[in-house]
Amino acid sequence: MNLFSYGLPKYLRQGNDDTGNNGGETFAELQANAQPTSEQLTAATDYLSKNTQNWDAKTIEGKKPGEVYGMARAREQEILKADIWRGTPWQGTKVPDKFVIDKDGKKSVNASELVKSYGELERRQFTRKEDMRKEIEAELNQTRMKDRPESPDKYEFEKFKLKDGTDVGLDDKDPVAAWFRNTAWDMGLSQKQFNDIAKGYMQQEMLRGPKWDDEAKTLGGSEQADMRLKRIDGFMRGNAPQEVYDAFASIPATASMTKLFEHIMELAGEPAWQPVEGGGFVENLTRQDIQKLQNSPEYRRGDPVTLKKVQAGFRQLAKGT
């Protein structure tokens, strides 16, 4: 495989000149009595300024265009002749001495060591990025967890009053109680956040029983409602123990409960639900979130939901929302 297919690092791509031709000839000999064009004259002046030691613009003052062009051509020929790699794939590159093999006065490039060094450089750069990502995640988690109790059993279910003055609260013997405590603790919720969610659950529990078709209408229609339920279900499957998930699965599906669990997901750091035209939904994704989705197995195998999220995410970024 050609070494150049790997993409050389910047310090190797910089040739001995700044013309962008990788060491090739730029200033061809003009025909007799021909004069350089304005573009050629500009290029010649720029070349001389960048490739002449202790350059002084006064050097070309009063000189004819053909003379300036000739000076650039002469300087270019000097540089090309001094290039030990001229006529090789390395022409115009600055190869570090540690990769140069000098055998009996004949120089060559140790390509295998160069590729190895370049690979190590890329790995170090990746490692630094990964360490930075972990450090940021650790700081975010520390901030998110600072107000949670020492353990799940430290959460207390507070009673609240209905409009008629009745005190209501979640029974500790209810299987859902364990799910609330364990899930809230895993998410790093404070006691106040725990109380708000538990209160919301009890309020919705007292309203349970309506038909799902009616509930789905308030969630954007049956397609949107089903997608929102699947999203919540996927979140719970991936974050809750089996017994807790079983308790969650036994809770009747209502519009209010769907919104409640979406609120729980937001408290856990998940993006808010936003429907998009034509069906589906888009999350408040960052560019990093989109890249993570593109690297997922679902995206690679063409999962429609994941593809739609990525497409909508890019549209969201383009709009600056």
C-alpha cells in the first residue's frame, strides 16, 4: 500500500517551498521576448518573499516583470536542486532526520518507522481526547450526584393533601416503591426531586383507567404515542434491574404517565422529546451526540428510527436550534 494513502502529518506535507506544488517546478522558462502575466508576476514576487533569506522588497524595485520572474525561477531551481528527495515520492517533503537512512552516501526514507511513529502520534492524540472525555463525565456525574441520599433506602415518601384534604402517599410495601427509590438513586435525584416525581405518580395513579386511544391523541396521535412509549421502555430496559422493570411494565400507560417518565428521563440527563414533520422525533442532540449515533450498531444496520434521529439532528443544528 502506498504510504501516502495514510495521509501524511502536517510537518511532512510542508515542502521546501510554499507554492503548494510539493516541490515541483512552478516557474517554467518563458518563450523568447515573452512577458509574465500579472498572475505569474504576483506568484513570483510571493515566492521570492517566502523563499529568500533576509528578503527585502527593495531588491526588485525598478526591475522589469521578466527580470522578477527570472529571479523567482532561478531561486526555485536552486531549491529543487538542493532537494535530496527530488525524483522520489518524497520530493518536496521535510523528512525528519530520524527517519532518514544514509547508506554509503545514498539517502532513503525508513517508511515503516515513519508509519509506526505516525500511528503512535494518532493513538496519543486519541488517548488525550478520551481522558478528557472521562474527566468531564466524572465532573458532571459528581455534580449530578451531590444532592442524592447516601443510599436508596434513605429516600422518604412524603404524603400530600388532595383538594378535599385527604392525605395520600405511596405505600412502602408497593413494589413500585423499590423501583422509585433505586431508580432515583441511580439517577442522582435529590429528596425534593424524588418527592415531586412520587407525587406526580400518585396523582396520575388516581386517574388511571382511561382508554389508550384517547390518551394517544394528547401525545400527538397513535404513531407518536407508540414511539414515545417505546422510547421510555427502552430507557427503562437499559437502566433498571429486571424486578424494577417488571414493576414499571405493570403501570398502566397513560398520556400523563408518559410525560412523567419523559420528565424522569430528562432529570437523568436524557434530551427532551420533540416531534418532527413526517413522523418520528428529534432529541436536542449535540454534534457529539449525532456522531455517537452514527457509530452505533443500529445506525450501521440502517435502523429507521436511528437514521431519522440523525437526519433530524443535523437539520436542527443547521437551523441553530
